[in-house]
Amino acid sequence: MMLGIMKKITLITLCCLSPLVQAFDDDLTAPDVDFYIELLGARTDMSDLGSDNSDGGRARVGLEFNDVSPLGWSFRTEISLNQLGDASDTETTRRPGLPSDQVNGGPTPQEVITDVTTSLRLTGIEVGTRLYDNRLFYIRGGAFVYSAKSRVSTQKTLTFLNEDDDTSSLLPAESTESRIGPYLGLGLEREIVESVRGVAEINYYRVDGEMLPSLSLGLQFRF
């Protein structure tokens, strides 16, 4: 599975970098590019995965190809390390106690309460392109190759009429899967001082069959 994902990353990266190859002339002149780094804080709506808003962030590097300007817009390729956030959901069930629930020959519990908490942590790499109108507005899109680390924790509580409750936890079950999905984004970019720009954007990530909106604010440093 990982081999297939790595092949997809390689293919996407080659497609994104194709303008770099086109920018070379017959004499192998170096292309006219600007290099930038962006550091952004992010807040992602994880409600579709059973959680609330989650804080995260991303670090991004990119190249702007000054020799490539589709429709008069600046063309960029970029790659980002992305901490999308954490989702957590707890399901509680209650049932009457049974003789089989007795602990070490003790009394039958009045009620058995089971809490099952499922948590999901999303981190990954974005590989994509960006078109900037050279004034304020940009659009971006590409592939999000992410790691979904899930953890299932179970806690059982036995309640008694005239005794203290008895709570026990089972050993958590953990698993990690690597997946890939698209992302699309809109943003605003404005120079603050020379070589430093403010960035604000909203991105939508396809994760586990859901579209997650993520708001980001940060700074871009150009070299």
C-alpha cells in the first residue's frame, strides 16, 4: 500500500515540477524563480469526524516561476508538512448488571456503563500548485497524502447500590493507515514589508470520505 502511495507522490511531484523543465531553454539557462517559505497556524472543523474545531499548523516551501504566467497569473509549485488536527468521539452505553458482571464473587452491579472513545490524528504532506493574481487573490490545489492514526479506548464502570463504583479500562487498540485525497483552497496574500507577506486562506481536504474546512493565518518569507 505504501509503495502505491509513494508512486502517486512521485507522479504528482513530477507533474507539479514540469514547468521547471519547460523553463529551461536550449542552452540550459537556469529558470527565473523565487523561493518562499510559509508558516501558518490552522483551525480545522472536525465535526464530520465526530469532534469539534481542532488547532494545527503547516510549514510550506514553494517556488514561483517568473517565466510561467498562465492568463497573466503567477504560477507556483509547493509542498507542505501539515498537522491537520485531532478528532475524538465518545459513545456511552448503559445496561442493567448481570451475575456474569460480578467481580471476584462480589455483588451483582446495579448498572454497567461502557464508554468507548475513538480518536483520530491526521498529519500529512501536501503537494500541489498555486495561481496568484499578483495583487491579492490566489487559488491552490493538489494532493494530500496523510497518515490517519486511530486509537480506541474502552472504559467500563460498574455501579452498586450501597458500594463505591468500580471502574476498569481495557488496553487501547491502535492502528495507523496512510491514505491520499485532494485538497482545494482560496487565499489572500499581501506584502507587509519587503520580502514578508501576510497570508490568509481556507482549504478543503478530502479525508476519510469527508470534506474538512480549514482556516489558516500566517506569514510568507521570500528569498
